[in-house]
Amino acid sequence: MFRNYFITAFRNLWKNKFYSSINITGLSVGLAVGIMILLWVQDELSYNSFHRKADHIYKINSHLGTGTGEQVWEGAPSPVALFSKKEIPEVADAMRLRGNYERSLYTYGSHKFIMHNTAYVDHSFFTLFDFKLIKGSKNPFDDANSVVITETTAKQFFGNDDPIGKVIVADNLENFTVKGVLQDFPQQSTISYSMLFPMENYAKKFTGNGNWKTIDEDLGNYAYEIYLQLNDGASVKIVEKKITQLFNEKHPGDTRYTLQPLKDLHLYAADGNAGAMQTVRTFLIVAILILFIACINYVNLSTARSMLRSKEVSVRKIIGAGKRQLFMQFIFESALLFAIGSLAALLVVKLLFPFYNEISGKNLLFSFTDLNMWFVILGAITGSLLVASIYPALLLSSFKPIQALKGKLSFGAGNTQFRKVLVVTQFVFSIALIIATIVISLQLKYIKEKNLGYDREHVFSFNIRQEMYDHFSAVRNELMKSSGIKGVSVADANIVGVNNTTGDTDWEGKPENATFLIHGNAIDENYIPLFKMQLAEGKNFTGSKSDSAHVILNEAAVQESGIKDPVGKRFTLWSTNGTIIGVVKNYNYASLKQKIEPVAFYFQPANWRMFIKTNGRDANKAIASVQQIWNKYSPDYPFTYSFVDEDYDALYKTEQRTGVLFNIFAVVAILISCLGLFGLAAFTAQVKTKEIGIRKVLGATVANIMQLLAKDFISLVFISLVIAIPIGWWAMNSWLQDFVYRISISWWVFLVAGMMAIMITVITVGMHALKAALANPVKSLKEE
């Protein structure tokens, strides 16, 4: 029986090669894109889930300030981990992690390596998490100068030699003995480092003498990631309240703490923003829609062609075929077509996966031995098959054979209306994707072209090392003599991004108990002119010694503090009493998703981040000059730099990738929809062959015939537009809410989307309409 099903299905597909090819093409493209998107979604949702204790592990986030001035930091003070584990019964374990920013050059023998991705961790790192230690003891940190490295790092340093017991020298200053080798961190881990050092090593730098407290006492340094393991049944809210209460007893203020689940770290920001998760949900919906559009094509063409197969089915029924047998026959035909389409889809996925990884920023592996991958693939194929095959099979197996043989068969208006609903649904999705593509492109264009309040063009920057810092004046003078360099300035951090933050401020006229958070940035007198920042009032630093007691605020700081006529007023930043000498106009130093926050500039003529302004034309000469000076002072370290506009663009990598992917998704959705229209137009022309012939004999023009065949499809697109426009506006308006600074969606966006949809429809349908209109009417009237 199954053999007969197969032979019959194959014959039918081969007999109708045109429609079969349309169906297979639409299905293979839809399945390929749907599978790739679903694999991306699966990867995003799987972060940190490989840890056995993942459901009980939380990261502490710090909330500082109140009201509109509240800021949420991903770090917390070191003592929070200690008193949480010691004084809160619900906490089973705690672990601190801090990036190792002090060391970067590591030497083994004559080999030198630059490593930036390193960190200090507590001993509990190896018991709290399930990162696999493949060499070494379970407690590899037996002294403060131990180090644990990954497999890749071990291979890089020691080749095939056993790394255990080998000594690595950090910055030519300190020796570390390799005590363990970790399996490389999984791609789906938010924690990933090349080398791990014991927290005791970092703690040695702070003895408690002078102004520096020990890390176990310092309640003002929020540079630590702290992870807690809670006991079974522990209430997260209660633990949060206890941590907040204990901290404020030891350090009075308005700081509070929240716990973020380990599994949420990748998709949710510390402040609860679900922008990344929203992107995942959007991509999941897009994957389902593209698969649905491909299914609609199959359903439409199958039901449209059902009348042409009515006599075949009637003969089968008369000679004894039951409804169940016919149903299974048509299901088998669908399965065969889906099998061919699935094989083609898998081939497309295999070929396109490297390109897909590149544009999505992923490193996914397409392996037929991966069970998770097969779960996604089989789920997509099976779901699509069920959606696409059941209705056509029921329809084809349910009509009365006598009526079909007499030529009086009609499926009624319901079937025709159903096909129209499916076409409208296809184009609603396609037009919504076009709208999304246009809006995302416009927002990215706005981001790129927005006046940020400073000039970032032709400026590159780099961190200087101690050797250059010690000869700072000589370095600067030498650089200013170089060709192509228009200006040199220094600061304590890059201009792009949020830097030092503090609430330790005081000012003249400060209300009692008033406080706000401000970013303190150390700069020299050339910083503001180099970036062409505008002063709203007052003046810039002059470079004199008196500037050490001067402060320049931005407009947001003046507004937040409520200072009237700020120039000349007292302002204390940390322990330094200063005088406000100027107010710089607000500038966007962070992502446009964030509002501009208060900034205070203080004077420090030598610093760790250097900015070079070039004339653009001679940028390469300027870089070569800087590298020559770098090699003179720091020959052991590679010279690395970045342009400020590149740093700014990097803030929007996710949005840029989303824009590219949406362009692709929109093209795919339109392509699949057009394949469906192409097939339906061909079928309509075939069904109306005699009608077209009679109309031409009676004097109808080519334009009349084209209008006859195309008007129904174009009217469906207009209906789709009416439905898609509000959906597209709502979806993209929601997406834009993530940006504090954003475009408004203009009416012409919907006009362009509508014109594109209509033009695509006219071109797709017009090809068959023109062919039918130009056909010889005598020949068409002779055909049976």
C-alpha cells in the first residue's frame, strides 16, 4: 500500500513539475531560513543552563540613587559576598569575580603573550560552577601565586607539554605557577576567560594602610561581580531585603541590592531591561511567520488546483477508494514534497551557515550529530508539514464524485475566500517586515548621523603604559611635531561609554540630604577643544596649576544638582574642594538608549588614555608616528588603538545585526509570497483560458485582460496594507522605546512599504497576465 502511495505521489509531482517546483522552492527556502533562525533562538535561550546549580545561582546587582537619578550597576562591593554568606542563612555559597586589568604581558621562557581576558576569582568558583577542570586538583588555588588556564591558552603557551607546574611571568614582575587547566569555556557562558588568578593575589595589593582599605572592608568599590547560591526554597525577595539592610547598616545610604538569575544574565540587563529577550522573541515570531508563509503557499496552490484533480479523485472513489485512503494518499504526497524540500533546505543551511554566523555574530556549529540541532530541525519540518498538509488532504478527499464527473463540482465561496485570507495573511507578514526593515534602517542612520555634542571624526585613542606615562611631556611634544597630527589630549578613560561614577559630592547651596550620581572624568586642557565641545557658559581649563582646584560640569549635572548661576560656585568631587569654572553643553557619551547623565570634568594633565586628532588625509602617517614612539618606550607590548567613531558604532552592533537580518528576512518573506502569487496567477490564467479567449474575440484589449487577472490580487494587497500598517507601527514603536533618542515613524514609511508591495505584486502577477493576454484566442477556444 505504501509503495502505491509513493508511486502515485511521485507521478503526480512529476506530472505537475511547474507547481511542484514552486512548492519545493518555497518550502526549502522557508524551512532553511526558519531552521537557521530557530537555531539562533535556541542558542540565545541556552546561556548558562549547563550548570547543575543554575536554578539556584544569582548575581548581585547594585541600585544607587533614588527616583529618576537611580543607576543600576552590575558590580557590588567585595564585603557584600562575605557578609551574605556569613550572616544570611538562605545563602549557601558566594563567589567574587573581578577582571584583571593590571596585567597583560605574560612570558614563558622566550615566548611573550598579550592576554586581556583574565580575572581574579574566589576558590568557590570551582565548586559553584560546572566549568570542567581537566588537569589539576579540585582546589587548584593552593597559594596566592597560582593560575588556572584554559586548554587553548595552555596550547598557546606550552604546545603539547604538560602545563602543570610551569611558571608564567606577568608583566616581568610576578611569577605564577600553573595549577590547573580548564576545558575552554562554553560558547553559551556569560563567564569566559583565558586565565584565572586567586582573589588573594589581588587582595595583597591592599594592606589597609593609608587611604586604601582591604578588599574585605572596602564598601565603596563596586568593581566585583558577586554570585550567590541560594538554598532550596529560599525567597529571592527576602534575601534581597536582608542584603540591602545589612549593607546600609554598615554603610548608611540609599543603596539597595537585587538578585538576577544566572540564566537571565545574557538576555536581561541589570536594570531589568528585556531588550535582548525582546529581540529573541521577535526572531522566534519571524521564524514561525516565515515557516507559516511557506505553508500558506502549499495550501493555496494545493486547494486552488483541487478542482483540476477532482475527476481523478472521483474515479478513485467510484472504484472503491475510501476517504481514509485518499486522505493518506494526499498526506503522503505532501510528505514526499516536504521530504524533498527538507533535503534541499538542509543543503542550503549547510552552505549558508558560515555566512549566517558572520552576519549574526554567532559561532554556531551545524553538525548532524547534534541532538539539539535535530530537535529544532525535526520540530520545524514536522510542524510545517502538519500545518500545510491536513487541510488540502481533507478537502480533496471529501467531495462527491458524481458531481465532479458531471463537471458541476464547486467547492463554494468558502474555499475561495479561505485562499484569499491566506494570501492576505502572507502579505500582512511581508509588509510588516518591510516596515520593520525601513524603520530599523532609519534609526541606525539617525544614530550614525546624530550630532552627539562632540566631534568624533578622525580621532583615535589608545591606553598608554607606565613607561610612556613617566615621560609624558616628552611623548606629547614629540607627537605634536608629527605629520598628520592636529591635536593630542589625555583622559582617564575613553570618551565613549560610562566611566567613573560617584555620589561623593557636595556643592554650594546643597539642600539637606540631597544626593545624585555623577561621572567624574579626569582630562587635560586640550580635551574639550580637541572634541569641539561647546561651553554653555564659563571657560575651559588653561593648563595652569590652579586648574587642579577647578571643575567643569555638563548641563545635566547643573540641572540635577539645582545649582543656579554655577560659574564661580563651590563644588566638591570626592575629597577635592573645587570651583566651577565652566559648563559644557550636554553630549552623548553613551548609547542613545540612555539619557545623558551628570558629568564632572576635573583637571589632570597626565593620564592613561591618549587621544590623537588627525586631519583624516594623513591618518596612516599619524598612526605610524604614534607606533614609532610606542616602540621606543614600550617595545614588549603590541600597539593597539581604535578610532572613536568605531567605538561609537560598536555600541550598536546588536542593532546593526538586527537590521541586516531583518533585511534578509523581509526579502525571504517577499520571495516566498511572490512564489505563491506566481503559482496562483498561473493557475488563474489556466482556469480562465476559455474566458480570456472569448473576451479577446469580443474585442477585449491586452490591458483589459491584464486588469481582469491582476485586480483580485492587487485588491488583496490593499487589504493586507490596511491590516499590516497598524501592526507594523505598533511593533516598531515598541522597539523604538528602547532608545531615549529616536526617530518618529513618518507616514511616508507606510507609503513606501505599500508601494513596494503593490509593485512586487504587479510584477509577479503581470508576467502571467501578459502571457495570457497575448495568447492566440482561437487556440485557447479549441482546447478542452
